Amino acid sequence: MEKQIETLQQQLKQQEKLASLGMLSAGIAHEIQNPLNFVINFSKMSEKLLKDLTEIVEDNEDKLPADDREEIDDIVADLKENMEKIVEHGERAISIIQGILLVSRGKENEMLPADINHIVKEYVWLSYHALRANHKGFNVSIVENYQPDIPKMMVIPQDLSRAVLNLMNNACYTVWNRSQKEGEDYKPTISVKTSFKDNQIEVSIADNGEGMSSEVVQRLYENFFTTKPIGQGTGLGMGITRDIIENKHGGHLTFESEVGKGTCFTFTIPAKKP
């Protein structure tokens, strides 16, 4: 009993830390977004100025030596390419920040039209990069299969993204854990799939990790139960995920697992069009 109490205390402390980190990350994300907007806007302005410069050069083409004109064209082409990359990656960073802000301060239970593929892809890769940041040198093959014609659906974006993140975090952890035991002979793989059929959205995340024992399966949704070391898991993720899918979205969360072969979690939610 004393050991259980101690474990619960550690897990509650971890929850408090995560809550504080959530507030901190929202603040950091907001502060980073402002300079990123400047970077993107000034890059677009510079692109327009470069276009004006090109027109001036073309108007005075007869006054420039051929070699100089060719060199100017090469420089202009390189500058255009560089600015396009700055805008592209800046907008990608803005998209990630908006996702963080959505999770941190989205309105409680507010249904909004959302791109399911975008949410799944965004949080699958956020989870992957988080694992890579914590475990240097680790890698995993992510096989993505997103049905391209899924229309926007009414969901609670900050909750659905949290559900995807929880499932992907577990998949990343189990393949990482197995890789520590089996070494280079083992090839960590996670498969992500979305589909839209029979007026249902279906999302599956499958891994070739350790799989779940019968005890883990029985206690999977039990609050504060975790197979991760203290400090790495709170034991609340799967309970929260099931609540998000089944209670908040009226869907179903199912799984298939085999020890030594891996686990596949699948959730379906009824399609609600805007």
C-alpha cells in the first residue's frame, strides 16, 4: 500500500509538471509566432522587391554585358528559391505553433470544422520529433496512408489531436523500448492510416513493438496504470483517449495486440459535416 501511495504521488507530481509545461509551452509558442510572422512577411516583401529589380534589369538589358546579365539571373534565381524556402518552413513552423496553442487553450468541447488528415499527420510527426529529441540516434520508419478526399468534419480539434498524440506516443515508446533490447536487427515501424467510409472516419496507428500482455490489456484504461518508468508516463493517456473518442465524439476505440509482434489501435468517429 505504501509503495502504491508513493507511486501515485510521483504520478500526480508528473501531472502537475505537465500542466505547468502546457502553460509554459503556450506562452513560448505565442511569443515565437510573432517573430515568425515578421520573417514570413518580410520574405514575401523581399520577393516583390526582387521582382521589381528583375524588371529594372530587363529594361536595361542592352546596357549590361552578357556575362553580367547571366550572373544576375543566377543570383536572382537563387534568391527566389531561398525566399520560397524561408516562407515554406516559416509557415510550417506557424502551423506547428497553432497546433500547440490549440491543445493548450482550445475552448472546452467546442466542435469546429477540421481537416482530419492534417490533424493526424501533424501530431504523428510531433510525437516522432519529441521521441527523437529525448533519445538521440533513435529512428523509426513511419508509413503513412491518408485517404485524400476526406472532407472537413466537425470535431473538437484540441481533443482529437491529444488522442492522436497519446496513441502515437505509446507506439513510439514501444518500438523504442524493443529497439533497446534487440539492437540493429530490429526495424522499428509505425503505420498510420486514415479512411472515410459508411459516414465514419477511421484512424489507425499500428506498430511492430513489444505488444501488450494480458495484464496490460486488462488494465489498459485504468487511471494511473502505466508500463513506463516514473517520469515518462502518467497512466492517464489511454483513459483520456477513450473518453475523447467515445464520450466526446460518440465513436469507438478498439485495439489488436500480440506480444512480440505489436499493437494496432483504431478509432472511428461518426462524420459530422460543417
